[in-house]
Amino acid sequence: MAKQYETVIGLEVHIELATKTKIFCGCSTEFGGAPNSHTCPVCTGMPGSLPVLNKQVVEYAMAIGLATNCKITQVCKFDRKNYFYPDNPQNYQISQLYLPIARDGYVEIETGNGKKKVRIHEMHMEEDAGKLIHDEWDDTSLVDYNRSGVPLVEIVSEPDMRTADEVIAYLEKLRMIVQYLGASDCKLQEGSMRADVNLSVREVGSETFGTRTEMKNLNSFKAIAHAIEGERQRQIELLEEGKEVIQETRRWDDNKEHSYAMRSKEDAQDYRYFPEPDLVPIVISDEWIARVKAAQPELRSEKLERYKKEFDIPEYDAEIITESKKTADLFEAAAAACGKPKKVANWIMVEVFRLMKETGTEPEDLTFSPENLAKLIDLVDAGTINGTVAKKVFEKIFTDNVDPEKYVEEQGLKTVSDEGALKEVVEQVIAANPKAVEDYKGGKEKALGALMGQTMRAMKGKADPGVVNQMLRDMLK
């Protein structure tokens, strides 16, 4: 009988914190900017420059630790992790090895197989490195230190995940918690959330772990799922051939759907860690923890509870809308502006999500104002425009955030309520379609739809479908 294998997966997730300035200096953390324009002697590792810790980094790290059920280390400190690499200007990285800020937490995930807790081993604060840009054309590598010194937390899970589905559920849960806290925008494509996957396989029933590899360069959930599947297959094939899996760091190439070895995996002693001499230990008092806890915004579970009490919307809608803080904020602001939560929820569930899917827009990148959505709903309710026109207007709101009242006025999209003009068009349509008229009178209800379509087209969509329907029925009697 063929051997059955089980995959064992642990993650190291790096999250860039949303501070305005870097972890140890006053340089901007803004994404983009000309290369090396957000730099100073501290973040470019100049001799004699000294780091000064950004307090907001500690508070964000504490907030994430508390929201993921971790214990906060009340006396924690920084350590030097020594390694030589061009994007690492000091030749060491300031990180936390011995006393990380938070440890022993968990998040609960839900997949098709039910609920499960994924344990968090620890979370530590550290500085990001710069970025190497390889120019294939000139065969040169350039380094941009704008990212050097941007604050990170690294969240290290226990090897509790067994499938790609569980990994994605865990990452989505982490991303949602961090976004709700406002601690990071967690955009994978901009690198503000990055995951390294540690993966091994073992025979089902075995208690001992197999040899693990670490995969880097994963910047989308799709790439992560593909990499897990690819690496699992590669390791099983090696074992089936009687070969050994080598402990190493591998780089995933999403275009080729293949990973290749980068370097053998280092152990902690290779980094010659020692306490960072330029920074004092951080002492976190009970009061400080209580203050951070009290300042935590409403998280998703609390929002769902409140929506049940406050808004008359289906539970399914509430769950989908609150999956992202951005769509939850949009819903609440638009509902407050027009006082019609059910209709707002409907528009978000149908039109907003449709356009997001068609344009490949993430919730964080939505730019239209909730007030404009609320105004549009009011225009439909007042009968100023009909549903078909409203959808077209919303497309303009979605892309250009137009004011629907002005746009409807300027484009002449108001519903024609002049019965005389409408009657004239209906008469012309009836005269031009004797076959459909005959079918309708012969009991074919469908024929009315054809006549309605013709009338709406002649009116350029600017008629009330209900009125047209009634008028046609009356005239065809």
C-alpha cells in the first residue's frame, strides 16, 4: 500500500507597522519615494549614529499581541543579529531573540474542516532591511535604503497547520486583526505583509517532524498556496526515492511554479546574537498594558454583535461586510448618512463587490466616499433615477467618486415622469411590433418583456420600469 503523508507547516509573518516614522530614527516610512530619499545616518548605518526607539512601535506590537491572546513580556529588550548583506547597512539587524515582546498566543481559524486554534510561539519587534534592485540589463545590483529601519513585527506560529487552506485562513485572520487595529495596511503586493513558509512532511501517524525547508519570496495568497503544494510534492518525491530532504532556505518563483535552493538554513548561533548595547531594556507596566487595551478599537467579533442589535441586515451580509474593516467603515458611514442600512448592505454586497472583482480592487484601495453611495440610494428612493441608471451612475462613483446628484443633473439622467411623452413612445413601440402584441394577447406573458425592453431603449433607460409596465398592459387591453 502506498504511504500516506502529512504536511506540517509553521509560518513566520512579517508585518510592517503603520507608523509615520521609522523604528529608530525620524525618517518617513512612506511606501515609494525616490531611492534613498527617506534616509539619514541612523538608517544607513553610519558610524557613530545612535538609535532611539519609536514608542508607537511598542504600542502597536502590544496591541497586536493582546488581540492575538499573547502574554506581553513586561521587561523586554533588543538584540543584535549579525550578518553581512548589501541591504543591511550596519552589518547587523536590531531584533529580539531572548526576550520578545509577546509570546504564547493563538488565533482561531475556520476552514471547511471546522474551527481550529493556531498557536503563536512568539512575536518580536525588529527593523526592516533595505531593498536590492537587480538590473538584468546592466547586470548590476543597486540598493535602496528607504525601507531600511521601517518597523516590523515578526509573528512566529507553532507548526500547527496541515494544509494550504489552513495557512490562508490563518493569514487572513491575522491580516484582519491587524487592519482592524490600524497597526498596518497589510498589503501583500507592497510587502507590508510577508510570509515565510516552513514546511516538512512525515508519514501519517508519525510523531517526529520531518526535515523542514523555509520558502521565501511569497507575495500573494495564491503564490503561498501554490508554493505549499509544490514543496509538499517535491519533498514526498525525494522521500519516495529514498533520498533526504535538506534543511535549507528556498526561493519560490511564481511564474515558473517552482522553488530552488537559496542557501542552507542558518541556526541562531550563526548570527552571533548579543544584547543591543545602544538601547535600554523596555519596561512595560500593568498600567501601560491597560491603556493600550482600553484604546483598542472595536474588533470584528464585537462589530458583528453590534450589527445584530443595531441593523436589520442578514447575518450572512454582516459577516461578509465585516471581513474587511474598510467595507465595514463604508457600510456604517453610508448607513448613517441615509438611514437605510438594509439598502446600503445590498449595494455593497451586489454592486461594490461586483466592481471590486471586475477591477481586481482590494477593500483597502476603495476610494469613493460613503456619502456619495448614500446620496445615490436616496436618488433611487425618491424616484429621481431608476435602478438601471443608478447602476451606471454607481460605476462612475466607484472609479471617480463623482457626486451622484450633480452627475445625474449634468448628464440628464433623471427619470422621465412626463406621462404624455412616455405614452407617445409606448404607442410607437406597440405600432412597430405587431407580432409581439399578437403573442401577448394570445397569452404569452414573455412578449411583454420584449415590448418593455424596446420602450426602455427608446427612453434611453430614463423611464420608471413600473410605470412603463403598467402603461403597456393598459394600452394592450
